[in-house]
Amino acid sequence: MDEQYIDEILKGNTEAYSFLVEKYKKYTYSLAYRIVRNNEDAEEIAQDAFIKAYKSLKQFNRKSKFSTWLYKIVYNTAISKLRKKKIEISDIYSETIENTNTIDNINGNSNLETSEKKKFIEKALNNLPYDENILITLYYLNEKSIDEIKQITNYSIPNIKVKLHRARKKLYAELKLLLKDELISLH
């Protein structure tokens, strides 16, 4: 469906872009916020990313989904903003990982109401380093594949898996602190 709007935009119908903006504005803001953790900066980054995407739409090669391409622009714009603020970005080390189901357990087996789950998960996510927060957000909340995350972040697949593994462990620990007794019922 996005391709139809992209074709219209490329033919000169600039108003078709408003559909894409409306469709992805929540996700772009959310991703930007996860990186910079500041409302005003996240809004600015999302707007800048939409402008960059519009100006570069002719270069969109359609090898990936439009959303993946747009998220890469948001990610790079946010990282650039962080670099300008001179925040150090930590290195990522490669290692093999095993699969853990922390998020699945939280989502599937809890006695908590959905709104309460979201509140606790959001608090726990905000306590993670931004890169781990982003990976969890992209993979679980935005349902991006490892390959799509690779395209967005330029991390290698092993690094993404390592970071996801570590992030799940940290998220679990954060949730354990937040939920205490409630977490026992998740197992």
C-alpha cells in the first residue's frame, strides 16, 4: 500500500505524502524518543526525518519496506543529534546468544492488566541504555525482523542478537525490581 503512495508522490502528488506521515508519525516519534529521551528533540527528529525521507524518496530502492527505510533515517538523525550533544555511544561486542522469552513471559502469563503491563514495561525500558531500549522497541513493539533492524541500525546480525539478549536480561531485572511479587506469577 505504501508503494502506491510513493508512486503518487514521485509523479508529483505531494499531498500523498501526508498519508505516509500520518501512518508513521507515532512510530517515528517513539523511536526518536527512545534514543534521545526528550520530547522536543524527538519531535524535531521525527519532523527532520520525514523531510529527509521526502527529499530522498527518489533514492528509495524498494529493496526493503518503506517503514524500515524511514526508521533508518530516524535512527541516523537521532544518533547525529546525540553526537552533537557529545554523548558517547558505547561499543558493541560480538558473541553468540541463546534465546530467552522474557518479553513473551511478561506479555503472555501475567495477571496484570494490559495497561499496567504497558506502564511497567515502559518504566523498565526507560531504565535501559538507549541502544538496548531501541532494539527492544524495534524488535518487540514495532515487530521489525533482525534483518530490518540491521538495515536501520547498521549493527551486524550477531551484534543485534547479543544486544537483544543483554537487553532482555536487563529488562527482566528492571521488571523484577519494579514488580517484585507480581513477577513471580509470570513464570
